[in-house]
Amino acid sequence: MYAVYRRSFTAAPAIITCLRTPGRHVPDLIHQVPCRRHVVVPYENTVESTGLIDTSGDEGLLYFDNLSPLKYNLWDIQHIVTRFILRQKTTSTLQFIKDKAIPPDLPIEIEHIIPRSKDGGVIVKFRKTQGQIMDDEIEAQMHAYLQEHPIRPWFNPFRPIKSFIIKGVPWIEDLHRFPSSRLRVEFEGPDVDQETLYYYFRRYGLIRDIAPLSPASKDLPRYATIQFVAVRGAAIARTCLHGIITKNGTKLHIHYEPTIQKHIFRNWLFNHPRIVIPALAALLAGLTVIVFDPIRTWFIKQKITKRFSLSNNPIVKWIRTTTMSTIDVILTTGSFGRFTLLKKEQSDLQIGFSDRRGIIEQLKTLLNETPETFIVVQGPRGSGKVELVRDHAVKDHPYTLFIDSQKITETRSDAAFIKEVSTQLGYFPVFPWMNNISAFVDLIVQGVIGQKAGFSESVDSQFKNMLENAATAIKEIAIENHKKTMKSSNGSGAVDDDCYETNPNARPVIVIEHYLHRADKNESIYRALAEWASVLVMSKVAHVVFITDDVGYAKVLQEAISTQVFNTITVGDATPELARKFVLSQILAVTGESEENVPESTLKDLDEALKPLGGRMTDLLTLVRRITMGENNRNAADDMIRQSASEIIKRFLRSGNDKSWTSEQAWTIVKSLAKDEDIRYNELLLNPLFKNAKDVIAALEHAELITVLEKDGRPYKIKAGRPIYRAACQRLLNDKGLAASLEISNLTVISGLLIASISKNEEELAKLSKIVACKSVDISERMKYLAEDIRVKQAKISEYDKLIDKQKKILATEY
């Protein structure tokens, strides 16, 4: 049962020699070699070292299958766990086979066992006690005994243990060659036909196919491939038939052939980039949605609810209250004028918005109702619309989200755009720098496979995804608020279809400021915002308030909600009385004086300075800033008028190909506004320069040169876009050199229109004169009409020529 290794210590690498010990005792061998150190090792270790099992004439080999799980790879978890549970030793296995698997009357004696854990079985070396018994008879008796007394292991109870005589010379190896259902049978000698192979191999398991090598093939050695149905059948056949010599003298060498090609998954990935790369992009997108979207939704909810904002912290509120009370004491002493300005700002805002209480209450009423359409707050730029909504109408609402379209549209790069949108929505985390990397990767992939992989995403699609995430957060807030309200009222927090109808205050308010700012260059952004807002309103989860300067807002918003009429609130300029109070309070806040101590002359100068400015909030603040910096009241107002006049010249009176109006049309309006406070809408359309030119008037209104007022749903009056523009128009008209040059251009264009009309009349008269020659129809009345029309128009042309000459004389004397 043991073999002896002889190890030499006389020179550098050790020499190991295996000594066979048939029928001899180990102590005798040890005494024969007294000069060596001897180590006694188990027999199975000796076999594994040589790879072969030697047998004499009366010895044989049996193979017992299904004693342990097959080992399919180096890290086979099932095999490792089962081996750990079993923890079988050679002696216990040997005793188990003797007691359970060998018939008591079988004339053999078990000598050694060699476990084959990789193949899931054990090789048993036995000696025949009766020399006349044949191997086939031993196999038959073993087969009959195991059928009568089946042994079913717990890890594979559906397959009992089987036993087979080993007819070849098994190769005991510990290479990384693992069992497979496919065997490669190499021939050492002539080829073996399929029938012979089937005869030898079929007894060990069902065979699916036998594939011999083509006769024309020059591969050496020659071989055939046998595909078994089960892996265990292939493992038994390899163990029992390896090294067998067939009837034609051919020796068979049997090896496992992997059914799964090495690195097949990696090779498939590299060989199919058109499938793998888009699939990888989709996988990354899916992981991003699964991992990051809930986080982003949470951050958006915190942005709207301000749950973790310091302004809502009770400690911060206490510190603020205490600090402000201390500042109030300082303010009462009359010192620290700058602090006085900060204190006065609240009262100043109340003064500026005291005439808009009705608008504020109207807006609050709309926010307390069920949302069915958009709320649009429209007014000229600088009229205080944003402050009215932000600081008064929705100031006390607990759930608000402000989106400033102007900041979004003024970004200069895609990364800055994404960063700005994420900041305003509270969308975090966001990786704007990934856009450039994704685009670069997409470009490389397109060069390799000929198509884009989809790693990069357009800015528009990212923007829409961010809005969708925000919509999800807004809906969750509305549902949570409704649950809290219903639970506090009736103890039930259930959400039904009519939950928003019964609790309108549970909805967040979305305020979109400066809507349609630079709409000509950012149309897709505003359409996306309108569509997103329509989803929120139609699902009744939030109120959406649009604040816009553009009078053509309905064209864009109507595409999002075509079946509803908007709740429109128009905000105009402040009245002269309130404008005076506002400016005076701001000035006095800086100087620290009271109104009673201001000289009467100063108040008169202030009133004269305020007349051309009207009640436009931005112009009033500019005037206050100039006066507080030391400028004279009238000088500050005159300088503002001069700047406005210069702005009108640059934007409207200079010819350009990219404008929707001509300088002559703009001058006609400027001249009319300089003479009168307003212009009749229909009267302007009668002007030759504005014939069929309603789109020109709309373009000028969009550019804020004019404001078109409506009555009963129709335009009826035109005023200056800003109150200061009327004073600027008067200044331009008083500039004789500029007015003369523009008037010459204006009269020249009108004369050209009259000349073109006269030419048409002359052509018609020429045609009519031919008809008169035929005397077939009386057309004298028509000819008289045309002749009179030509006379009248020619008289106007002559009059215009005289005016042009007059203006040219002015140009000759004026700069």
C-alpha cells in the first residue's frame, strides 16, 4: 500500500526515484539503502507523480463513477463546496467501497484506490484471488450487484453509482483539463472507423455524434471527435479506454475537448462591435437611470420644499430676528445711512407695488384654484413683473420653484447650459464635462464601426430628461402634501383621482421668469418648457406662472395647450404719484433727511426729471442711482434721454438686412410719437409705408420701440415702448440734421411709391387708348379717373420734391 522515494542529498537538485514494491515489506527496503534518507508516501501520490498505474497479470483496475461531483473548471463552486462537506479520506473511501460496492462473494482483493475527484470517481486496483475469473465476468457481477443494491449519492440522487472495468491504461494527470461531453480520440496507428469507435465507447453512455477527420486532411496525429450526451459518460470512457489497443493494432489516446471555446465571450464582444457598443451604451444609460435618477429626484424635491434650507432653520430664524431687532435700534438713531437704505427697501417695495394690490390678489386667487391652464404675467421690460410675483404673490407659498429663462439662454456652451439648468432645478449630481468625452468616444466609434454608438446625447434630450425628472419630483411633492392634509383632517392619507380637486393648496408653484427672452435663437428651449409645463398643469399637480415681456407669447404657449384660454395678467407702469414717492424715498434713505427738510426747488427739479421717465421701474432705479452718486436731477434725466435717443438710432433708424422693418418706417413712428402721446393704429396703416404691414408693427412691438394697446380684442392705439422713448423721440425730432436726412429718405421712398403707381396708370391708359380706337366700348370714365389720379399723385411728388429741397438746405447748414 505504500511506495518508497529515494532522495539524494549529495548534490544540488534532488533526484526522486520511484521504487516498485510488489510483495515486499517497506522495512526491508530501508535496510538495503542505509546511506539514504527514506520517506514513506501513500500509493496514490506515487501514481500522480508518474501518471501511470502498473499492474501485473493477476491485477486489474475498476472505475467507480459518481462518488463526487464533476469539476468543470478551476473554480467550480459546486465541486469545492461538496468536497468541503464530504472531506473524504482515502481510507474511508476504501472502506466504503469494500463494504457497500463490492459483492461479498466476488473473488477479488482490493489493494489500492486512486481518487479521481476531477472526473467524479475512484480507480480501484484489485488482485484476483481466483486466477481463472475474467474481467468481463467481474464487471458483470459488479453491475448486477449495484443494480440490486443501488447507491445514490446525496449530491446526485437521480444517478446511482456505477462500476466499469478499465480496459486501457488510464492517464492520471492533474493538468487544467476539465471534463467535457466531447472527446478527442487520437490514433497511434491506422484510422479507426466509426463502427469500431461506437463499439468501444457506447457502453459508457449515449453518444450524440461521431465525427472522424476527413481523409483529405493532413493534420497529425489523426483523430476523431465523439460527442456524448452526458459529461459523465465521456469521463467514464476516457478513464476506461485511454491507452487501449484496438483490433487493428491502433492505440487510442483520449483527451477532453472543450465544448465551449476559450474566450468565446470576449471574442464575440470584439467581433461584434456594432451590436456590443450600442448595447453597452444602453446598459450604461439604464444604470444611470437606476442609480442616479432617484438621487436627482430627491435633490429636486429638497430644492422645492426647502426642507434643509438654513432660512427655515429655527435657530437661524431666531438669530435673524434678534439681529434685525438690534439693527432697528441703530436705525432709530439716524446714523449708518447705508443700513437705513437696507431698512427702507421693504417699505419702498411696498410703495412701488401699492397700486398693484388688485393684481397681487388676483394672482393669489388663481393659485388657490385648481390649475387648468397657464397663468401668464405680461408687461413691458422693467415694469417689476418678476418682483411682483416672486416677492408678493408667491412669497408665502411653501413649495416654489423659480426658473430664470434668461440665465439659461445666455449660456455660451453646452456644458454651461446643463450646469445652469441643473442649478435652477436642483438637479444633482450632474456631469456636464461628460458631454465632450462622450462625443469624442462616439466619434472614435463611428470611425471604427461606421455608425454612432449613442454614447453622446444631445443637449435638447438631456434638457428634456432633466425636466421629466423634475416633473416626477413635483408630482411626488403634491401627493405627499395631499396625504398630510387628508391625514390631519380625517385620519386617512389615501390618494384618489380627485385628491387635487379637494386640496389645491398642496400643489407646488413653478415660476418661469423672462420667458421668450431671445426667443428667435432659443425656440427649442422655450417649446420644451411649454410642453413640460402643460404636462404639470393638465395633470393638475402644479401651478405654472409664465413671466414674459413678449406680447407674442400666445403663439408658443398655444401649441402646448391648444384647448385652454390662458389666465393673463397685464402689468403696466407705476402712476406718476407712486413713481415720485418711490424715487424720493430712495433718495432720502441715502441722505438720511426727511421730506420736510428738502427744498422746494429740489422737489420741482425732481418732478421735472420724472415727467419724461413715467413709471418704468428700471428707469426710476437708474435715476435714483445717478442722483445718489451726485448728479443733478435734470442733468441725470437729460443724460438718460440722450442715451435712449442714441439707442433708438442704433437699433431702429440704421438700415440693416437683418431687420423686419426699414429705417423709413421706424422714422415715421418716431416722428408721430414725438408729436403725439399715442398713434391711432388704423391711421398708421393708412400711411403708404405701412400698407399691408401689420407684421412690421408687430416686429417693432417685439423690439420694444412701441406698445400696441388693445380694446375689445382688437388693436386700437400705439404708444412708446418705454415712457422715456417719447422724450427720446422728441429729442431726435429736434435734431435738425438727423431729422432732415431721415425726412429726405422718407420722402424719397414715398415719391418712389407714387412714381411706381403713376407708371401703372400710364400703362393702363395706353391699353385703354387702343380700345378707344376700336370704338367698341365706352371707357371714358375710367380714363378720366386714371388721368385725375396721375395728376393728384404728380402734384404730391412735386410737393415732396420741394420738401426734399428744403431739407437739403437744412443739411447744408446743420451738422
